[in-house]
Amino acid sequence: MAYSRLYDGSEPSRINKWLGQTGVCSRREADALIADGLVAIDGEVVTDAGRKIEPGQTLTLSDRAESALAAGVTIVMHKPVGYVSGQPEPGKIPAVRLLTEASRIGEGAVPAADASLPPIGRLDEDSRGLLMFSSDGVVAKAVIGPESRMDKEYLVRVAGDVTEKKLALLRHGIMLDGRQLKHARVTRMDQQRLRFVLTEGRNRQIRRMCEHADLEVTDLLRIRIGPIHLDNLPEGAWRMLTAAERVALLA
């Protein structure tokens, strides 16, 4: 399905600049797509690399443009406890070791052992749940780029007395490393289980937030990154990101 997006800016913007700012592709990639006649505004193919999009207009990338941008590989994994997300220290096991034929769900080739598949965001060794790897720079920028506002959802089991005062502290008021955290959505599921929705990913953020509230995290499960859900993917298993999911990440 072709990518389509309404421009809601208040001033006209160069197409390549807007596509770069929204994480769809780089400016250079946008110029190449325009040169190949793969970009349209309100149904009219764009031929001028300097063309600006006006407020209220709709930009569409052709199916061929989408295919070109999706040439990278993105993998969705249910990481178990005991594996690290990125480059491991001595004695640590990287989660990419789980990318085997036996643990694959659905279609897709197993990445080569030397393939470059950096993780998109961290998930601590003692945490489990949704972890993504990608060689698709557009997807990576959409998820963890400096302008990304994509939220992540976690189910967290804690030890300690969960009070309304502590919940209020977790939602807003905590500083880490000298910086105020962005407001978090924190709700109680039952006496010892909390649901966190964050729009930032500081190092061991939820565990450190809970420490400030005199709570100890005993289990942390990430179940969602933006529109991508863990759903029933078995622990230790992985699958390819679908084309529809990629479109949703960039929407």
C-alpha cells in the first residue's frame, strides 16, 4: 500500500525537508524519489526537486518508492531475561544469537551471522519483551530519532507498598541524572502490577523511577513500541516486521 500523508504544517515546506523531518527518508533519498517520478502531491507527480508542499495538501509515495525505502530488514523479537540488546561485555549473550531458523515465526530468511542489525532502543538484560532490530535507517529514525515521540508500553511487577502518592511521583516529579523526566502514564493493574507508558528511554529508566518511589521492580515486560505489539509472540522467538507495520511506524 502506497504511503500517503497530509501535510499539516502552517507554512509551505520543501518536500525533501519535510520527508526528512518526519523520518520517512533522508533528503537525498527524497530527491532521488522525485527524480524517478515516484512522489505525487494531490495526485500530481512532482518533477521539481525544489517543489514545496502547501498546508492541507497530501503527499503520496508510489508502491515502487515504498519498496525502495523498505529494502532494509526489521525484526521483531520477544527477548527473554538474560540477553543483552546491543554489543555485549565479556560473558554476556547478545539477543541477536536468538535469530535462528528454529526460533523464527512466519516467513523470512534468517539474517547472516555477520549482518548489521543494530537494536532500535534498549531493553535491559534483566527485562523481557518486545525488542526490534533493523538495518532500515528510516524505521530506526522513526522509533528512536531525536524528533521521535513514539511511546513504549510496559507491564511492571513491583515489591513494596504502592500508594497514590507514589503513583503521582512516578507520573511526574522525578529527576534522573539532573534532568526532569517527561510525564509518564502510570496506572495500577492490581496491587503489585503497574502499567507504564513512556515517550523517552533513559538508561534503566523504569527501575530507577521505581527506586525513587521506594519500589523494587521484580519483573519488567515491554509489550508495545508505538503501533507494534508483542501480542502472542513466544518468548525467545522472532518474526519479520510486515509492510503494513512499517507504514504504521512511519505514519
